[in-house]
Amino acid sequence: MRKSTFDFFAKHIVKIMVIYVFALYAAWIAAWLLEKRLALHFVFLSSSMPQTVFWIIMKLLLWILPAIVIIHLSGRKLGDVIALKRIGSALMWGGGIGLVLGGITLLTRLFGHQPLFSISLGWPFFSAVIVSPIVEEITFRGAVLGVLQKRFNLAVSNIFTALMFMGAHFPGWYFQGVLKANLLNPTGGALSVFLLGLVFGYVAHKSKSVAGSTIAHMLNNFFSA
């Protein structure tokens, strides 16, 4: 990458990240509108497998590819961000924190007199436990948090990233008719997503690997599925 390009990116890092995140929001809203439009004309999209394939394609195009560009512009490589060479640290931090989050979920269900496990295997489960954590962690902990830490300390960078992570869930909640409920719900809603964003950011920082935060994210979604 040309030095002039990197210098421009470093100088305008905050402005670029704000534009990047809100462009992601706009693209995600457009994807939901497209899905609703296609569902009117193609009945098969109402089944789980075609829906999952559609959203995987959208996430690759609208989340992963732009995130890789941002990571590259910041002078890093995707392989270094995921850092599988630090798999030991990723497993320790990601697995440890993920199991703690899972334990909290199970205790909440226990005291709420709810079934401890109500897992339904299928395409939605695969998307929630495998696809979404990978996509969201590369985007937010890899691209957004990793870039912001070049200018700000962990606390500021992590809070901003967690807020943007929470906001990325709003379009889906809106089109599913649960936005208001999730904004007002003290547990399992927007506040919980924000706090989880802080936790995942901390795991990525301590493990020095997005693989760590991805493992924690996967375990959390597994127990919450």
C-alpha cells in the first residue's frame, strides 16, 4: 500500500470509521429490503436453507469484503488479525469467557424456570452459532476495534465498537418486528448486545486474536440459541 494512502487513512481515521459503519448500516437495511422484495416473488425463499444462503452471501459482500479492505488500509493483514498462530491464547480467553457467558445464560434460565436447553438444529442454528460470530468479529473486533486502537486507548475504542456492534442489530430487529421490545428489554436486548460487545472486544485484546473473540461469541450464541 502506498505510504500516502496510509497517512491519509491514519489522519482521518475517525471520520473514515464513522462513514464505514454507517455505510454498513445502510447496506444492511438495503439487504433486508431486498430480501422482503424477493420473498414476494420467490416462495422458496421462505424456507430456512435459501434464507441462510441469501444472508451468507449478503454478509460476505457487505460485511467481510469491506472489513478486509479496512484492515488492509490500516496496514494489517487478515491473517494477522485472526492470528491462528495464537490459538492457545484464543482458546484460553475465548473458551474461558465463552463458557462463563454460557453459564450465566443457563443460570438465568434456571432461576427463570425455563428449559436449560432448547436447541433446534438446522440452518438458522448454523447461521447463529457459526456464520454470524465469524462475520461480526472480523468486522467489528477486526476492522473497527483494531483500527480505532491505533488512535485511542482500549476503553474508548471498545465502547465505540460495542455501540456500533449494537447498532448493527437494529435493522434486523426492525424488519422482524422486535426493535422496540429489544430496546426496552433489560436482558437479552440492546443493552445485553452492547455489554457482550465490550466483552468480545476485551477477549480480542487480551488474546491478541480475533479468533479468541470469535470463539467466545460462538459459545455465547450456542448457549443462547
